[in-house]
Amino acid sequence: MGLFRGTGRRFFIPLGLLVGVGLVVLFVRNSQSPAHGEIEAVVPKLTAITVQPMEFQLAARGYGVTRAADSWQAVANVPGRVVERHPKLESGTLVRKGTLLLALDPSRYKLAIADTEAELASLSAELSQLDTEEENTQRLLKLEQMRLTLAVQELARIERLAKSGTVSQSQRDEQQRATVAQRQAVATMENQLALLPTRKAYLQAQVERATTRLEQAREDLADTRFVAPYDLRIDEVEIELHQYATAGQPLFRADSIAAAEIETHIPLPMLRRLMGSVQRTTPPADALDISELVDFSAIDIEVRLSGAEEIRWPARVTRVASGLDPATRTARVVVVVDNPYDRVMPSKHPHMQPGMYVQVYLTAMNRELLLVIPATALHHHEVYRVSNDDKLERRPVSVAFQQNDLAVISGGLAPGDRIIMDDPVPALDGMAINPWRDESLEQRLQAQARGEPL
């Protein structure tokens, strides 16, 4: 039995090897060799546009806080008790021009006016009296001069008679004394006339001093009444009826409703491009102010309420404030919204009031046509250009600036060049492509460059 088992094992091992080799030969014979052929290259179909010079609307945007273009701080120039206070003199109310808002007690100033007017009347009477006195003195002087002439003639006659012995010496002496007395009378009246101009000048100085006091009293009286100088909105009120106001005390504050002002901060490069597009071709040779160098009226401005951009107001540029903002290094452009209380609809379009945070948009058409492409066509300062034989060319470009989703190209592209709008992966320089021109995209690009809504 042991011998049989050992002989069986030796028999089955070679048999198994033969079966295995047979199966391998069978599989090899039945297998098919792989077919050999060329793999066709896939040419990607890519969107392309043709670059052309086009009109371009330059835009600048800034933020700011609204304030009234004109404000009125009512301050008591004279002391007095408040005797009249308008019922609308409350914060937030609108008041028309010419409305009496507040009045101080005017009695002391009326008394000062009456007292000064009486003094002027007295001085005027004294001046009239001096004029009359001058006329009378001049008439009397003429009479005294005539008497002096007669006295001199009489003295000459008596002296001639005294020499012949006809008239006594005592008569001669008497006539001499009379002549001297008459000379003295004439001299006295001449002195009186000489003093009259000085007296008149003194009275005139008194009149001028009293007139100044009268004008001051009238101004003080006018300062007791506070009348709205324009249509305004009351802001803060710090005085009550019957309260005594001291000189220099703030009474109330009000803002004009004729115009609102915003100082918006705009990046300097953005503002320089915008101002360059509206620069005057022939500015005055002695121009100093920027408004003489650029045409502010050529800039379109729209103010939008931050957080509710559907609420908008038209505006205009009035000036560029001096210096840059020290924190942001931005230029400070002042724009004005006229009639900010017009077209008010409380639920849809509120009035513009001080303290609103707004966005300011400034736009102007560039004077020259520019090469503009979508910013999405840029790939790290490169564009994918379509060569004449429809191959991809990686072309470096220089970007003058970007605005919104557009890029203005200053170098690297020429009018008529085709650029790829897609982003193929991989983007191999020289790879074959199948470009197709998207004319509708070109039209949208031109409309966007002109600032038209899409």
C-alpha cells in the first residue's frame, strides 16, 4: 500500500504540468493581437472677439457725507429777553424766507434811538443858530466898518482944522478916541466871525458822533429780530420764550434747503484721468483755479444713497478742495445737489438731509478712442491671441488701467487682433484652435465701454 501511494503522487504531478501547459497554448492561440492606428488630435473650439478702438466713458466713484451748502447760526449780538418765538422754531421744521423766528425786547434800543434823535435835533438847532449868528455878525461888521470909515474921515478933517487953529486940541483928542473905539468894535466882530467856524466844526463833530450812535442803536434794534434769510430747515434750538439772552449766546441753528453739499473722496489716479478728459483746450494764460482749467459742466454726476442705491440725485462739481485727505491720500471733490427737497416721496424718494452717507459717481467720455477688452481676457498680464493660422499665441500686454470689468490696453495689441475669451487648459503656445467670433459679445463690450446699461 505504501508503495502504491508513492507511485500515485509521482504520476499526478507530471500530468498536472502537462494540463497547465496545454491551457496556456490554447489561450495564446485564441487571443487577438491589438489593432494599430493613428489617434486624431482634438482641436478645441474657443470664443474670440476682434479688438477695435471704441468710445470709453471714464468713471470715478467716491463716498461722502451730505451737509447743507449754507447754514445759519443765529447768535445774539445784543442782550435782551425773548419776547417773541415762532411756533415752528423747532428742530426739523421747514420755514419760508422772511419768517420772523425770534424777537428780543427792543425797548432799550428804541429809547436809545429816541434819545439820540433828540440830541441830533438839538445839535441841528445850534448849527442853525450859528448860521443865523454868522449872517447877523457879517451885516453888523459891514455897518461898523462903514462907521470906522466915517470916523477916520472925520479925524482927518479935524486934524486939518486943528493945524489952522479952528478946532481945539480937546476936540481933536475926542475924535481920535472915537476912531480907536470904532476900530476896536470892528476887530471884535471880526474875531467873532473867526471863531464861528471852530464852533461850527465842534457841533458838526457832535452831530457825527450822535449819528454814529444812532446808526448803532438802529443796528442793535435790528439785531433783536431774527428773520429767515432763505428757505431753511431748523436744526437745533437753544432758546425759549421769556429767556434772557446774553450777547454772543447761540440761539438756534438752521440749514438752507436750496442746496446740499458733499465732499467726496476719490482716488487720485482716477480723478486725474477724469479731469484730463474735460480739460479746456484753450485755458486762460493766467488761470489759477482748477475750474478755469477744466470744464466741470462736462462731468455727469449722480449721488446714490448708500444701502439704497435706487434713491438718486443729480449733482454738479463746484470745486476741488485743497490738499489730499491725510488718512486715505484721496482727492476731495465737492459736489452740490440743487433743490434736494424736490421730488420727495416719503416711501420711495426721501429728501436729502445732512448726515446721509452717499456714493458719488462721476463720469465723462474720453476724448480719444481706446482699445478695451474684458478684464476676464487677461491672464497674468497676458492675453491669448489668435494667430493668422488659427493657433494660440500667448501675448504679453500693457494695461493702462482697469475700470469695472473692463481693461484698457496701452500696448501689446493692435486694432483687428483677435483674442480668446475662454480659458483653455492647457493653454499651450502654438496649439491649434478653432476660433469663432462672438459678435454679440463685441456689441455688449462697446455698449459697456460707453457706459450704457446692459
